[in-house]
Amino acid sequence: MSSKILVIGACGQIGTELTTKLRELHGTDNVIASDINTRNLELVNAGPFEILDAKNFNAIKDCCVNHEIDTIYLMAALLSATGEKYPMEAWDLNMNSLFHVLNLAKTGQIKKVFWPSSIAVFGPTTPRENTPQHTICEPTTVYGITKQVGERWCEYYHEKYGVDVRSIRYPGIISHKAMPGGGTTDYAVEIYHEAIKEGKYECFLSEDTSLPMMFMDDAIKATTDLMAAPSESISIRSSYNLSAISFTPKDIFESIKAEMPEFTITYQPDFRQAIADSWPSSIDDSVARKDWNWSHDFDLDTMTKEMLSQLKKKYTA
């Protein structure tokens, strides 16, 4: 029997493409997309959709009962840069939505949960190069704090109640389909759009700020591969380190310039620079590669070619 899946926060940057992939894998009618509004009409009209407030336990429960849901992907969150502007809202959404889903899973109503963590759990005291799976986590952002605490609760619910919860510490995610939603790595998406539209870009990070990044196709593959892995192979119930490529704004500029020689860039670091400086520059994800055979497909230049190709089609259309 096919799983019945609920994606909470399906209209977000990752949720949009994850929902599409899950429908390819499990059938459109078996994947219920949900969000607090209908801003993404393409997704809303592509299959079953529910307006759902991730902070409302009874609404989530009723949706799960009505659709006979057994698997939840909780993608709703306020991200790093937005969370610094609205700290209490970030805490409220990021923590309470997780508790609601874990408590549903605790009752046995939900059999499997995916919840995304982030490299934001790390901080300035974390080793910056090849950050290990188990290391110091002293985050300096509200978003990072919610993710660190969330990891502990995920592991707790697995150990105490047997909840099959799985998680990934996403790096920066780059996509040509959905715009980013207020994160510190957003520049790496914006820069491609501005290259096509304006031929120039003003970056809010300094040119030598190296951060772990990943093309969306790899992030979606990692998520679905993790959820498909047998339970006995999952050794990490807090959240897995995940990595693909690390680069600086200067690196991505040079990659774009190789395809578009007239492209120019300037740098005007803002408050997000301090956030980026507190994060790792590269990640050791050897545990994920061992446990469930994770591997990535895109490097910087193949990603650049794909991003520019797809965005040129979008803007000329």
C-alpha cells in the first residue's frame, strides 16, 4: 500500500520541489501539499492542497485523519535572516510545529517524520573546516537555536517513544524554480537571477566568504533517499551532516563570468555577514555517505550551467 504523505510548508523553496518529486515517486493523490496560504498557485493547482497553519495542532491532526496520512515532511520555518528580525515568531513557528508533528507520531498515528535542520546549528566555536558530525554546537542566531533544540527533541522522541524521525542539516540550497525565503545563503540564488536580468549583482556577503552549498536536485535526492532507507541503517536521529560543494561569492561570480563575460559584481556586506562568519566553510558528511549511500551529482560549474540555462528560458518566456 502506498504511503499517504503530508508536506507542511509545501510552498517554500525546498517544499515546492520536494512535493513535486514526492508526487513523481508516490503518485499525485498520495501527496497532500499544505501551507498557510495559496501564494504558489502552480503548486496549489497541481494536486491535493490544504491551507494549514503549522502552529495549529488540531488542524494538523484533522488533516492527517481526513487524508489517512502516515508520513509527514515538516518544511515550514522562519529562516536565519528573517528569524533575526522576528525572533519570537521564529521560535514559535519552528519549535511548536515540530512538537505538534512529533506528538502525533508519538501516538502512532504518524509512522515516519522528516524534519530539516541546518548548518545554522553550528557557531563560531565549531571547527570551520570539515565540520564533523558530532561537534560543538553553539549557534548565534534564533534560527540556529531552534534547529539545535529541534535536533535534541527529535533524538529524544526516537529514544523515548520510538518515533521514526529523520533529519538533514541542509547547507545553502540553490534552485531555479523557487526563490529563497530569507536565508543567509540567498545570494547564491539571487546572483543568477540578476546575472540574467541586469548583468550585474551587488552581494551582501564579502567575496571570500566560503559556505557549504548544494544544488536543489541534490538536496531533494538526499531527502528522498534518507526517507527510503531502512530504519536499521539510520544511526543519527538528531540530524545528518550533508555536503556537496563549498564556494565563495567570488567563486560563483567567476563561474558565471565564464558563461557570461560581461557580468560584473560588487560587494556590500550587511548584517548577514556576521551570520555567515559564524558558520562552517565545509562539512564532513561521511556518516551520511556510509549509512545510506549519500552522494551528490552537481559541482559549481555544472550547477551554474543548469541555473543559467533554466533562468534564460524563464525570463525569455
